[in-house]
Amino acid sequence: MENEKYLQDLAEIKSMMNRSSRFISLSGLAGVFAGIYAIIGAVFAKIILRENNSVYNGDYNSYSASNFNSDLAQQLILVAIAVLILAIGTAILLTTRKARKNDQKIWDATSKRLLINFFAPLAAGGVFCLVLLQYGIIGLIAPGMLIFYGLALIHGSKYTFADLKGLGYANVILGLIATQFIGFGIYFWAVGFGLFHIIYGIWMHNKYDRKTAE
């Protein structure tokens, strides 16, 4: 009887330590919505590229940035910003709701560390992609985004669910593969930011969110 109480106390202490060192209010459904937004954004980007007769040439095997101009760049950047705003907005809404439901703080030292460690490599990747755009190296922008985003997930995973690290590695590997298929970056982008997020979000929802609800 005493042994059972001792083990129960240890489990509660371990749970408290885990909550104090990791941000566990991330919503799995936020990942699903982020993936849906990314796929919709990729469709819009593909339409914009096709209408401007840019980047893709005929059989999709030849690559050229000769028709890639500043107006086209602005349109694609606006699509990316729209996807980002929708994804972040939905994540904040669902994560805040989950935190309140579980009586947890949404903004504390752990969430701050998570954001700093996540956005540091992400910001570096954003600047790097802008430099690629500046020099007209269009074909490596999508792979670069996937790689740096994956690194951001890996770097931030130590302050939240460890499962996030798997999504990070998957995006890094996908980004490296995409460097060998210049001209198909938009498809790799849709898989990494879209499909992977949906799969990850469903996995996280079934593993954590449903347990919490029960």
C-alpha cells in the first residue's frame, strides 16, 4: 500500500516537473489547420505562377527564372504572409482555448523559451530566403524554407512535445531532397508544410488532446 502511494507521488512529481519545463498546451488541431492553409496557399501560388508563365516551363523539367519579376515576387510573398497569419492566428486561438480548459498559463517562462528557440532559426531562414530571392536563386527558396523550418522545430521541441522533433527532421530531409528537384519546389513545399502538418496534427490530437478531453 505504501509502495503504491510512493509510486503515485513520484508520478505526480514527474508530471509537475514536466509541465514546468515544457509547454504542453499546443493544439494538435492547430497543426491540421496549418496544413490545410498551406495546401490552399500552394494552390494559389501555382495558379499565380502559371498565369505569369514563370518558373515552370512546359514539361516542368526545365527551370528558368527569366520571367520572375518583382510583381510576381510580391504576389507570392503576400500568399505566404496570408498562410502564416492564418496558421499563427488559428494556433493562438486553439492553444489558448486548450490552456484555459486545462487551467494552464499560455504565457510563462517556458512558452517564452519555446518561442525564442523556435523563431531564432526561423528568422535566420527567412533572411536567407530573402537573399536567395535578391540574387534570383528562386529554385532553392522552397527547399531553404523547409530546411530552416525543420531546424526551428527541432530546436524548439525540447521546450514542448518531443514529437515535434520528428516533424522537424521530416521537413529537413524533405528540404534536402527538394534541392535535387529544382522546379518542383512548390510540390515539396505543399507536402512539408501541408501534408506533414495534417498528419502530425491528427497524431498529436489523438495522442494528447483526446486524452485531455477524457
